[in-house]
Amino acid sequence: MAQTNNNLEAAVKLHVHNTALSAAFWGPLQVFEIALRNAFHGQLSGHFGATWYDEAAFLMDQDIIKNIDDVKQKLADKHLAIDTPHIVAELQFGFWTLLTSGRYEHTIWTPALSKAFAQYAATHGKAPKRSTISGQLTYIRGFRNRIAHHEPIFHRDLLADYKSLLSLSSWLAAGLDDWMEYHSRVRYLLPRRELY
């Protein structure tokens, strides 16, 4: 109502548009999160072993241990197998983002996760900086959480949000950003502010 000068009809239209925008972003965010966790899983497996989540060398502090233990407990509570496919799928975006923090630069990032962004290296001629990836992941995660918690996003620079998501995706896998664009409705909905 505050955004529409207390015009109820316009406010409802704005809410509907915000919902449509959120729904449009959810598909690309889902694809990105799956691609990210699969890429990270591949690199962690290559460095720490196939069951990296059980390896002492990986379980280096309480934050990592708690995330892994919580996931195993959730799977046990649901009577699901506590195996690699279930663990990787159950770990949240926050966990994958955590692994790019500065405290893991020499133990996880440099030997393993930096290699997940092979397309960045291919286009820039060097591996990405951990701080760059960590900052971008934190940014995208915050945006994703606003949508997941049904908060307004219409006031954001959504084109910048979308471009950040596409850039990160392109660094993970060649053509992933193009695939996301092809299947996305984001660009169609962004300019439709005439709806309110």
C-alpha cells in the first residue's frame, strides 16, 4: 500500500507482479543451486574422497561438522538412506556458501573448490579469487532467501540480480547461462511495470 499511495487495486497488482517475478527467478535459482552443489561435490570427491563428508581431513571445524550431522539426522528422521546422493541433495545453499569463506581458503578452496569454476578460468585465463566467488554466492543466497521467505523483490535492481546469477552459472559450466536464459521468463517480466 505504501508503494502505491494506498491504492488497493494497484497494491494488489503490485503483489501479483512481485509473485510472478519471484516465480520467474525460482527456476534459474534452482538450476544454479543444483549445478553448484554438483560441481562442489565433484571437486570435494576428487580431493577428499568419494565420502568427503565423512573424512577427518574435511571435517575441520564445528560449523562443517554440525551441517553434516544435521543432514544425517534429518535423513535418519525421514527413514532415508544416509548416502552420498541424499546427503548432497539435503545440504543447504548456506553450507555450500560457507565452504567458500576465508577460513577455508587453503584447506578447501585452493585445492578443491576453485576448480569447480573451470569456465571462469577458461575465459579469464586464471582461477577465480575465492573472495569474488564467496561474495557473489552470498549475494545470490540473500536474494534467493528473500524469494523463499515471500518478501518483496520488485524494488531491487532485478536485472543486476539476474546478470549476477547468469555470470556465476556461466563460470560453472559452459552454456549453462544460455540454457537458463532460454527457459526463463525473467526478462519478459522485468519491464512490465505498467501492471501497477
